[in-house]
Amino acid sequence: MKKIIECVPNFSEGNDMQVIKQITDVIEAVDGVSLLDVDPGKATNRTVVTFVGTPDEVVEAAFQAIKKSSELIDMSKHKGEHPRFGATDVCPFIPVANISMEETVEYARKLAKKVGDELGLAVYCYESAALTPERKNLAKVRSGEYEGLAKKLKTDAGKPDFGSDEFNPNFGAVAVGARNFLIAYNVNLNTTSTRRANAIAFDVRERGRVKREGGKLTGKILRDEKGNPINEPGTLKSVKAIGWFIEEYGVAQISMNLTDISVTSIHKAFDEVCDKAQKRGIRVTGSELVGLIPLDAMLEAGRYFLRKQKRSTGVSDAELIKIAVKTMGLDELAPFDPEEKIIEYKMQEDKKRLVDYSVQGFAEETASESPAPGGGSVAAYMGALGASLATMVANLSSHKRGWDDRWEEFSDWAEKGKHYQQALLRAVDEDTDSFNAIMNAFGLPKSTDEEKLARKQAIQEATIYAAEVPLKTMQLCYDSMEVIKAMTEIGNPNSVTDAAVGALAARSGVLAAYLNVQVNLKDVEDIKIVEKMLGEAKKIAEDTVNMEKIILDIAEGKLSE
């Protein structure tokens, strides 16, 4: 699964779209990166650009954008309402999928160093990427703005983390950071009252509201010993909120920024607003997502609402998304298209995957004169069908009449089954991709000794990888038999044969993938690698045959009861 990072650089130009276009062009020129949004502001004279991609490619795209901005934007002539101190003012990285904040920080610092070393520009690291606690806060890093930068660079406290401490009047400085994903999210109310919407917003936002004497809205404001107003915190951490009226739709909304969805998720925010609105005699009618959202945030929302219904969460991603959309009313004001609103779907390549084929289409493609998909992809697909059958039995069991107190037990098994199903479906295309990689390696030039050596090494690396993929398929198929065995033993007795068929499919997937491991290792020259992988594959195959017998014996016993 690809690691995905979002990058949201802010450029100090919001009026000349030719300049912005040149900057976004260099971003789009980097393979593995998708430009999602360009938002210019005339009053702020600032443009916010959003793009996503795999980590190294995001670093490269961000570097090229910073470089281009240093060539096109002259900060000595810049005027705008927003705080700023550089042509590329800030450049935060945000973890989106399959990557931790710690890893994201490393990539942010990698960019900062590259900009400093290769472009000689002053770079400060902030938020999670900060090298010192004092620089976590962006406002402190940018204090004095562009106008005070020349003086700041001469002080020990103001020296940049990377790059030159000489003032560059054209560029200024850039702050490179790492932060959590921010979601702009609005909740719709069955009222037109901005005042009542604001009251709910103050109930939930982290800042809360100003304390007053006697807890009355008109009471005297309470202050601390320094004369500052004392706030009564709201119920949601990492949430900013305000109430407003949307004339276009004729409803009031709670407009929220969820600044850290690892602290307050979209579904938690929705439920809390529902609760606070109900206590004020107001009903939530739906909600609206502004911008894009990571896939995992939508899947977790779907699982959350299914758990509240005491239903199995081991269902397809499409079903989880549908549950989330319908429960939160994300389609009330406009259609919610997952392909346009979910980051991972938005950046999917146009290339059609094997798993996107119909059942008939996959069979026909396999039967064609093309050598791929071949046995390895079919092995993974057989394993996926075995895991799917086990997941089906778990889902049926979670809804079985009279087993209401066991829904969570079977939901957990369904989640495990779905994990193996999805991993094996990915292996279907991965196996074909590994075969194509071998073909590409054979197609490399071989005119010189250097080219011959590089080609030989590429062929060996691709061949080892082509053996690793079916070995992984073997392990996944075997591991899925834990779920299959459990569903044969304790699942809905009416579906025991479905679980048993799952065991046959998993066994077939293992033995079929075993053949692919063996045939690919025949061309690997490193004997140690060959012996190690063959040993692992042989053991998995033997364990699988034994597990299949155990499962079928259990099924036979159930059938004879």
C-alpha cells in the first residue's frame, strides 16, 4: 500500500495567475504527484496550493515549487493582509495514508535541508518538524514577518535551521513543517438563527466561550488576575467552530475546522453537535465536507456508526463509506462523490487494475494470448475468494437471530477476513506487475559492459521480487485459514460448507503460488536467497495441507450432526 503525504505550500502571490501557473506546472511535472487544489486570494495576495503523492515525489515537487517561486516572486514588492516572510511562505507536510507523523517529519526535514543546501535559502522548521521547542509555533517562527527578517537573521535566536543566514530580499525565508490533517466540516441545522448556531459552536469548540457571572449570557465577564477574560472550554479538543447562516441554502450551520483528526474525528464532531443541538431544541439535518478527506477517516466513521447499530464492521469499503455518508447526511446539500472527495480515490491512476474487471472480464483476460495475468494472479484471486467466504460467514453469524450478544465477536472475525481479502486482491495486480518488471528489465540496453551489468542486476532484482510476491500470497492464504477454521467451528451452522469451500480455495491459492515461487527462483543466482525462500515456501505449503485437513474434518463433523 502506497504511503501518501499531502503538501499545502502557501505562495506570496495571489493576483498574477501566470506566476501561479508556472509554479503549479513544475508540481504537476513530477510523476507520482497529483495537484488537488489552487486557491488564490487577492486581498491576502497569497495562493494556497494542495497536492498529494508518494513521499519522495512530494519532496521533489515541493522543492521545484520553492525554487520556481524564488525565481518569479519578489518579496521586496509584496503587499498583503496575511502574515508572511517568504515567496514560499510556509510548506507543511501532512500524513494521509500508511505513513506516521514521525516518518512525515523526516521527509519535511529532508526538504528543508535540500532547499537550504541546493538553493541557499533560509529555512525554518516548525510544528512537528521543529528542531527546537521554541520553533513549534509558526507565529513565533514568522514573528517580525518579511520586514523584520534581515534584522532577525543576524541574531543567534533568529538563525535559520538550514541554508544561508544572509538576507535574501527577493525570496525572504520559508517555513517547512509537518502537521496533522485538517478537515473543514460544516454541520447543517434546522434553524435560520445564527445566534443559536453560535451557541452550539461555543458548546463544542475547544476554546469554548467567555465565562460570565452566574453563568448568564448577559452577566459580567469574569477575568483572571491579569485582566484577561476567562474561558469555559468546549467539549471537543482540536476544534475551531463558529455559527453562521448560509443564504444559498436557507439554513444555519456550525462551521468547524478539525485541526487534528487523530484527536477529534469527523464522526465524533458530528455526534457531539447532534447532542448539543438537541439540548437546545434544534435538530441536525445533515453536514457538508469542504475539500477532501483521507479514506481512513471515512472508513472509521462507517465502522463507528455500524458499531452503534451493533452491526458487523467487516463489510466492503464502499459499504462503510455509504454508511458514513448517509448517517452524517454528507449528501444533503450536494451529491457526495467518493471519487472526488476522498484523497486516495482522487489520485488513483487511470490504469485499469485486474481487480477492477468483472468476473467474466478477468476470466477472459486470463484466457487471452497475453502471458499476464497468469498463475500467480489467479492464485492470489483464489485466496481472496477463500477469505471472502470466511468473511461472509462471519457477517452472517453477526446477524443471526438469537446470537445478538455475539455480534461484536463475529464482527472482529469479519474484520480479520476482510484484511486478508483486501491484501490478496492487491496481490492479484502485484503479481502481474512483478512479471512486467522482469520484461522491462530484459528490455534494458546492453550495448556496453556497464549497460550489460546494470541490465543483469535489474533482471536479478526483478526476478527475486517476482518470487517474493507469490511467497507473500502463500503466507496470506495460509494466515486467512485462521478465520476460515474459526468460522467452520463457531460460525453460523447453515454456512459451514461455505467456510469449508473457503479452505479449499485458500489451499489452492497456497499450492498455486508455491509453483510460482519455485519457477521464479530457478533464475535467481544467489543460492542463499533461493534456499531461504524455498524453505519458507515448503513449510507454508505443508502447514496449509495440514490445516485444510483439520478444517474439512470439522466441517464433516458438523454435517453429520
